[in-house]
Amino acid sequence: MINGAHVIIYSRDAEADRAFFRDVLEYPHVDAGGGWLIFRLPPAEVAVHPTDGPETQELYLMCDDVDATVTNLAAKGVEFTQPVTDARWGRLTRFRLPGGGEVGLYEPRHERATDL
């Protein structure tokens, strides 16, 4: 039986991004050896969206209050790459990882599958 998921973020500066998840987001972690940190994520959901373009994947971290979370992370030096926008399903923004990648931040307006 499948009992979890493992997300991989490819990075041009993996050490800096690992430090970000450890020090800024303060995610609990284990060292898989040689400083290779693996982080415990909050409860997760997966959604499948249709596309006519290339098949890609995105990572969005969820929060209860996007404005408060943006304020908290910005005070820690996190760079946001787009303003908070409203959509029918929630409020979202994106921030830059130290290695250059981007991660979405999302306050859902719908029922969360993690609450089931």
C-alpha cells in the first residue's frame, strides 16, 4: 500500500535551498548521509490539471493566511516574485528559493483534502 509521497526539487544551489527549508521554513528533517537533508512536509494533496502544453509539475505550499505568511517570510528575507492574487479557489503568490527556483504559496478557499 502506498503510504506517502516524496517531492524532489532540482536546484542550482541545493545546499542553499536545503538551508532555506531548514532555517527559514524551519521544517523538521533527517540527514540521509553526507548532509543530504530530507524534510518532513506538512500534510499534502495532489491535483491533476488538464493542459494542451507540455506536462509539468509545480509545488505549492499551503497556509491558512497568505498575507500573514508573506509578512513573516519577507521579514526573514524571502523574495516574493509575484503579488498575492485572488482566484476563485484561493489566494496565491510565489517566492524564490536561494538556488533560483520558485515555489508557490497558496491559501485555499475550498475544503482541503488534508482534512478528510
